Amino acid sequence: MEAKEQVAITVGGRMVLVPERTTTAEIRTLAGLDRGHVLARSASGMNKVVSGQLVVKEGETFVVGRSFTKGSMDDARLSGELERLAPFFQIEVDDRLSWVLIHDFSLPEGYSRPATDILFNTAGFPYIAPASVFGVYMERGLTYRDQRLPNYYESLTRHMFGRDWAWFCTGQIAWDPNKDDLVTFLVTLDLMLASPLGDVLEDRADA
């Protein structure tokens, strides 16, 4: 049986030898991590969440998010959900996994761009919704049908991941931690974005 070629990578600041063709589960095992740790590949200043099968290269660096099998979070919930989303979105996380950045979240027709990056806080997840402070951050300069969004504030900025963000207020989102997850959160956000001006547009259309 042919031996797998081994490469040296850095996982959470520690040098680890892993097969060139491996999985996130195998990397966790070889690095002495528990299954609740999120792994993110670090390259060009980005930490991209990875899951499943991987081909790794000599010298690559992986950031380790905090473990959710230990502490107040239950059974790696956030870890698993981020990994399930990873095949569909390019996802970045900060080193503490307190903030999640989803690239190229599609926007409905009518916006000034076809997609936007969104940034949200995960403090308290899954017991409260990701938009725990009643909103998410989006790219600046966003308009809908050439109008300013009433709940989008470029004056309320945050500087993270090397850039400034504008605030999109969602209000309080109905959330059941036993039924809702990151997918239902994104679906809820998508529905809000589908009619951001609400009755304002309807009233003008009837005028």
C-alpha cells in the first residue's frame, strides 16, 4: 500500500504533519483538537472556513476557531453550521470566531450591485439570532432603485477585515434556537432585502 505524501502545515500556531490529501476531521485529530473547533485556511489576509476533503500544500496556515464542545455553546452548533455553508459561500471568520463575513451574498433585482458582502456577530449563538444587536453590516454605497435605504446607515460604521462597513438594521428577528439556524437567518435577511422600502414604494405606485 502506497504511503500518503506528508506535508507540514501550521494549525493554530503549531506545526503539524498531515497527508497532502486530507480532511478537516483528520487535521483536527492530528493537531490534537476536538471536533468542535472550526478550521479556516489563512491566505492573502483572509481566513476562509473549510470543511470536508482538502488538498493542502507545504507551509499552509490554518486558523483555529474556538471550540464549541467546551463552554456554553452546545455540541459544536456554530462550527457545524459554518461548515455546511462553506461549499456555497466564501466565508471568513475572525480569530475568535465572534464575527462571520459572508462574501457575495446575492441581492434581489433593483439594487445598485448584484451582491454584497455581509458581516454579522455570533455572540450568544445559537440562543439568540446572529443579528443579536438588531442588524448586520454590509458594504457601503448600497442603494435600491436609486434610493437610499431607510434602514441602512453609512454613518454607523465599523472597521473590520480591513475595510469600513455600513449598518443595515433588521430590527428584532423572531428566533427559535431549536428550529432556526444560519440558513433560516439568511433566508430571513433575503426576504427583508427583497422589499427594503416596504410601503413607501407601494404608496408611490398607487399614486
